Amino acid sequence: MKDVLQPPAPEPRFRDPLVTADGQARARVALTRPETLWFNTGTLCNITCANCYIESSPENDRLVYITEAEMNDYLDQAQTRGWPLREVGFTGGEPFMNPQMPAMARSALERGLEALILTNAMRPMMRPRVRDALAQLGAEFGDRMVLRVSLDHWSEAHHDSERGKGSFAITLEGMRWLRDAGIRTTVAGRTLWGESEAEARAGYAKLYAEHGFAIDANDPSQTVLFPEMDEAADVPEITSSCWGILGKSPDDVMCASSRMVVKRRGADRPAVVACTLLPYEPEFELGTTLAEAEGEVALNHPHCARFCVLGGASCGG
């Protein structure tokens, strides 16, 4: 009996930056309008979430604290290179773990830029020194400073299942303080629980009304609902022909308008990576200067497909 020939196993996806597993040209994105420069302030966080894409925790210092001086160096580079920066974003970890976070926000705001700070609005933000600094910044710069609070779900049970028992109440305490201080606040939620987008937004709207939060649950820029970031998810690779098929432009993708600065533990200086979602992958590190980071980015990761292209998510303000 003759051996039955088996077809060769398909090549693994998201491997070659130039071509997809089936040999098509991989989609690439040029930096066409660098409007947002992100800084990862460090991966240390006051809590450990069940599904944190960056694995932030009280012990994770793979990305160490960025300093105000290092941030200002990159903002100077952006000015020298003529980047049309509109916004400086701060993410972590928990940004308010970094003792220089208020000073960094002030430096960005004093340059005439907007400052977007991603926070869980828990104890690090609520320290008296930090609250005093935020209140002063809010009074001086108004709506040019925005705090986007991580409120994974509008219900206490679901939020606490991700962030730990009691975290929902503590975050709401922080949001009420921001409300009373007149500091512009938005929310980032997650779509983990099988409800429709309409159901999720209705839940957030009810919560906002109960607490007097001036946040629009139906405005995607004020209540951002992020899809889950699972690197093992079965998502298609994005080819150069996908733009026309999907009716999208490469300019719609986050890496067309932003870069992120990180500082790795033990590194002599910070580095620039393609986006906020891929802080650890070496193939998405573009260099140590903004000049080096101006090249095209190959969409060679499941996050690029599911989160940015197919999910339509954006991290901007």
C-alpha cells in the first residue's frame, strides 16, 4: 500500500515582517502624522490585574521609571524634527507610581500640548501630594489635561473580578475626587463579558448618572471600550490588499500617528517602540531617537490585526 502524501503544514503566522504565511505582501504603516508621543512611566503598579497585557504589578519593573529630563529630551527632538505633536500620553503600570508624574505632566502642558494620563485612580493618585499637584494643573490648564480612568466594567462584580475585591469602590472614590476637583475625566472599559456594545454603554451611562460624572457613555472618545488583547487569538494576518477590502486607510491605525518611549531595566537610555501595545517585543523597537523611529511599521503581530485594524481601537485622547 502506497504512503498517502500529506500536505505540508502551514507556516506560522506573524513571523516574516515582509510577507504573510501564505506569501502575500504584509501591510505596513507609515508615520504620516506624529500627533501623539506616549511615555511608559514604568511597569510598576499598585495592583495585579487578572489580564494585564503588559503584566504590570507591584513587582514588575521590566520598564523602569522615565524621568522628566528624559521626557523633555524627546519632546525637544519632536520639535526639532517638526513633528506636529498635539498630545503627550502617559501610561504604565500605574503612572502615579512614578514620583515625577506631576512634573512630567506640567512640562508637557507648559509646552502647549495636551496631556492624557491613564490611571486606575486608586491610592497612588490619591496621595495628598499628587492630589494637590493635579488640582493645581487642572486649575491652570483646564481641559488640556485629561485623566482616563481604567474602569473595566460598569458593575462592581465584573470590575473586581479583573482588579481585585474592593477595587471598584476605591476607583469610584478617585473618580468622585476628580469630579469635585473639576478635572476632565474619561473612562477605559473592556469587552470581556459577552454583552453587546449597546448594553455596555447603557450600563456606563447609568453609573455616570448615579455619581454625577460628566462623561458621555456613547462617545467612544470618552468611554473607550477595548477588545481583549490575546496573543493566541485566531486572527487573520493583514495584507497590503486588506485596506481596500476593509475600506480602511493605513492612516487609521495607531502607529500612523504615534510612538511610545520606554526605558528598559538596565538600559543606558530610553528606546522608542511602535505603539503602546507592544512594549516588550524587540522587533517593534525602532531605535533610541525619534529620527530612527520615523520608519514604516510592519503589522506583524496579532494585536495589530485584532486590536487596531479589525477592532478599530485607538489609544489617543
